[in-house]
Amino acid sequence: MRHLVLVLADGLRPDAITPSVMPSLDALGGVFTLALHARTVRPSATVAALASLATGVGPDAHRLIEPGLGFLPGLRNIRPVAQVLAAAGIPTDIVAGDLGAATLPVAWALSATAGVRRLTAKGSRARDTTAAAARLLEQREERLLFLYLPDCDRAGHAHGWMSPAYLEAAAEVDAAIGLLSPWTDAAVFIVTADHGGGGVYGNEHDLPQPINDHHGAVVVRSARTRQLRRAFPEGSIRPHTHGRAGARVMRWVTHCGGARVTIGIGVAVVALGDVRLGTAVLLANGGAHLIVQLLKRAVARARPADVSGRLLALVPLPDAHSFPSGHAAAATAVAATLALAHPMLAPAVLPLAGLVAYSRVALRVHHVSDVLAGVALGLGGAVAAWRLVR
Ligand SMILES: [Zn+2]
């Protein structure tokens, strides 16, 4: 193991770790270890919790409870983990979000005293800060990397815990954690928080209260990373925990609108002897596909994404363009051509095409209007192709 990465999401409440708000963290917790009842120190304030995290002793011993010099008498009782690691030849680096001009020197002095080798303060949002941490991980060196993400705490104090702004910050933190997925082979990850929040007062977290005292913790051990890789689609650690069975059916259905199945049906009809109909099916599909591809590039509509711009797709995307849906067009083109030639097939094939169209929305790869446009193009292709060969 080369890295131990400790991610601290300030003010992240355990009930924010849900598949819809924090899919990456929820999935990591499902595959590895998730503790939703981790308990912080009292007072449940960042300074006290960070000092305990860095020293392994409670606020009674380190006395770093509020800004000031009250902690000085307790200094000889504590051994910061960074000092212990440095003595063993293992450096500790901290990457944090932007710190103000007033805070930076204090943070730098404190961390240097605690034995930290380097403090980087970069980025106003979690993903930017995490990108700076990721650059450090590229250096193959054994170390403790401490990544501090203040987004949730800031949103909680400003707008209230579990408010829309808070959940947006949690989604941002989750997207940042997703950026670290390439390193799960080379590192052990601990994602945790210093406190919950919003227990007694909506915008605070320092009073004794269960929701202030509890926070979530996820531990990712690198030995099990291969399992993680298999659990999620390529290039993503987005999970499918939400409605797992439904999503599985939808993923199966959506394949019926893929190139392999739709072209395969046309070829099969030709092979079965109905060359005219098979040609019409292939023509309808090909014509609709051509227009879909032209429109995709002309319109260049973005795929469905959350507020922080993260894609919501539950299956791999064929391309970046959302409008119109190629799967809906292909499935409709094939089904409608078959229905035009043999009307008694209509009750079987048209609902199937509709289901394919629906699956594109259910799997969050298309907006509803993309799918409606795809269906229209498929119908147009079918009518034109059938007229051409009849
Ligand atoms: Zn706070």
C-alpha cells in the first residue's frame, strides 16, 4: 500500500449518504464498509474533532476546542499522528479548499507544528480541491494524504442542514470522491466527517444532540478494489442501487433498441425469405439513424445531469449528445415497419418499441423530448421505407 487517503467532508450528515444524493459514496459503502453511526467528540465542532483526529485523544486532553491559545498547556500530552508517521519516514500532506488570507498562515503553522510536510489550499469547490489531491496521488510515494472538503459545512451554516443547497454541496462532495476512483487500487480510503449538523439550531452543529454528534464513515480497502471495478460500469463508480431489479429489466429492454438487435432483425427477415420487408426494416432503421446522427450534432443537447453537472445515466452512454434518442428511433423504425407489413404484429411489436423508448428515460440517458423525437423519426423512417419498397 502506497497511500492512506483520509477524506474529511466537513459537516456531512449520515442521512445525506443516500443513493440519490451521494451515489458514489453510497456505492462505496455498499461494497466496502459503511458506518452510519460514527460518533464525534464533544463539542461537535470542527476544531475539536480535527484536533482529536490528528492526535487520537479527546478534547479534554488536547484542549483545542475553540480558536485561541488555550490548547498550549495540553501540548506536551499529545502526539500528532503526522509526527509519529514522519518519525517512521512516512510524510503527511494536507489538501484543503481555499483558505482565506487570515486563516492560511494559522493553518500552515498548526499543521507544520503537528508534523505535516505540506499544506495545499486550493479550489472553492470539492472537485477542484480533489483534483489537486489527485495530482499528489500520481506521485508514487508512500504517504498519509488528508483531504479536507468544507462544502457541506459551509452550505449547512449558510442555508441549513439538509436544505437544497446543502444536498447540492453533498452531491458536489460525492462527485469529488468519484474523481478518486482511479486510485482505489493503490490506496486505502477513509471518507468521514467531523460532525453532523442542524440538530438544535438549523444552521449550527456544536450543541450536544444526536444529529450533531453522528456522522457517516466509509472505509475502502484496496484489496477489494477489483470487486468494485466489476460492480460499476467503465469509467464510473456510479451505482445502480436505486431500484436495482427495475434497472436490470430496463437495461435488458434497452438492448432491444441497440444496433445489434435492430439490424439483426432486418437481416433475419431477409434471411427468412422476405427480402422486401427485410430491406424495408433495414432502410427504415438506417434512414432514421442517419437523421438522428445529423440532429445530434446540430442540436448538441446535453445528457440528463444533476445540478453539479454530473451525468445521471445508469448505463454507459454511446455519445455525449442527448437529442434525439437513437434507441427510440431504431426500435420504432423496426417495429413500425413490421406493423405496416403485418398489422397483426402491431399489438406485439409496437408496445415493445414503446418500452425501449421508455427505458431510455428510466435509465436517465435521455430527456422525455429526446425520446418523443426519436419515436417520430422512427415512424417517419418506417412509413418512407415501406412506401419505397412496396
Ligand atoms: Zn461548522
